[in-house]
Amino acid sequence: MEWLMGPFEVTFVQRALWGGILVSLICALAGTWVVLRGMAFFGDAMSHGMLPGIALASLLGGNLLVGAAVSAAVMALGVSVVGRSPRLSQDTSIGLLFVGMLSLGVIIVSRSQSFAVDLTGFLFGDVLAVRSADLAYLGGALVIALVISVLGYRPFLALAFDERKAHTLGLRPRLAHAALLALLTLAIVASFHVVGTLLVFGLLIAPPAAVLPWARRIPAIMIGAACLGAGATFIGLLLSWHLHTAAGASIAATAVVQFLLSTAASGLRNRWARSTPPTPAPPTSAIPTSATDRPHMEYGHPS
């Protein structure tokens, strides 16, 4: 069992594991709603849209997390404003802002020759460099994400299935949408330092999408996504240690493989269910012979 547990006896790998688990929990809370609402493209655009803020903060010697948060907030606000145009679909506005923010980030990066060398770390993360302070930050972000998820559960649920009904029920769908964007921004900003701006999308989307065919209740989807994300972190770090591959990319690739296996298993289950003939119902007598044989009556109608 040395090959299985040996890597996690190293201190920086232990911190990477705990960091990945915390990121998985945060992404499970936000990613479930992203998958249910069909906001995957928006989540991808948000993860890329942080690049200008990260680049600018690095050049000015500021805090990268603050730069990422400001850039993500600008991206979310821009999508909300541009998306109100009746002539532009939401996908069009997201795509335009996505390209614009990414181009701006590349322009900022190109102004500094020294920063271009560090660009790979910002795009793909450095999970093995997680510090104790980063774990404390992720723990605080998880608490905030949990509070938003609990308080906004009913509005998020109504918003995911019928926005007009959410308005009828007085759940304030615009405010709920803003809170959901805040939750998504929090998840992306908290995760990019661990798995990078390009790979955060894997942990945000793949685990909830993998659980979706097997769970009927949203809390079950969130719990299952958190478990799959934590499992992807463990397996990804293990593969990275033995195969000498990039840790963040190994974690994200493992999450995608989990989704592919889940999709294949779900397809086989559905095919088997369609090919299995239904079990015939046992014969029943036409007239009940005793009180126990009579059908149950409820509200004056037989059940």
C-alpha cells in the first residue's frame, strides 16, 4: 500500500489534497446550479474572464485573488447588461465578452516579458504550492458558499426550472440570479489558485454532470458531486506523483473521466431497462371477498 498512501505522507501533498477537497466542496455547491440552469458556457467564460484582473494585479504587485474577483465581477456585470438587449441572445453576449476579456488579458500579459513566463501557472494552477493560509481562505469561502446555498435554495430551485413561477411566488428572480452569479464568482475565484483558470471548469461542471443521471434530489447531486470531486483530487494527485504529470491537469482530467464513465454506465442502464420486458401484474379477483381485499379509498376515490 506504499504506492497508494506514500505520496500523501509528504506535507505539501497533504495540503494539496485538503485544498482540492475544499475546492471540490465549493464547486459542488455552485456547479450543481450551473449544470441545472445550463450555464456551462457562462462558467467557462467567467473562468477565462479573470485573466485581465490576474495579469493586472501581478504587474502592479497587488493581490491576485482581488484582481481575479474584480475581473470576474466585471464579466458578470457585463453579461447582465449586454444580455438585456432584445437583439442579442445571451450566448452572443457571453461569447463577445469572453473574447474581449481574454484578449485584454493577453494584451496585458504581452506588455511584460517577465510575466509571460508565469502565465502557465495562472492558467493551469499549482495545487502542490497550496499553503496553510490558502487552506484558511478556502475554508472561509466554503462557509460563505454554504450560507448562500442554504439561504438561496428555494429561489435558486424556482429559478432553475421556471423563472416566471419564481416571480409569481415572490422569490425575486433577479436578486436570486445575482446571488447565483455571486456564488459562481466565489467558486471560480476561490478555485483558480489551486487548479487554474482553465482547469477550474472541470471541477465546476464534471462532478455535478456525472451525478445528475443517478440522483433525483438537488442535495443528493451536491453531495455526490463533492464526493466525486474529492475522489478526483485524490486520484489526480496520486497519478501526478507516480507519472510525473501536472497535478492540476491530472485532477481535472480525472474529473472528466468520471463524467465519461458515468455517462457510459447511465447509457447501459437505460438500454438494459428498455430491453427488459415488464413484469406482468398478478391476477386479481373481480369482486373483493373480504374487507382486506377491498381497494383503499381516499377522498372518495379508489387509489
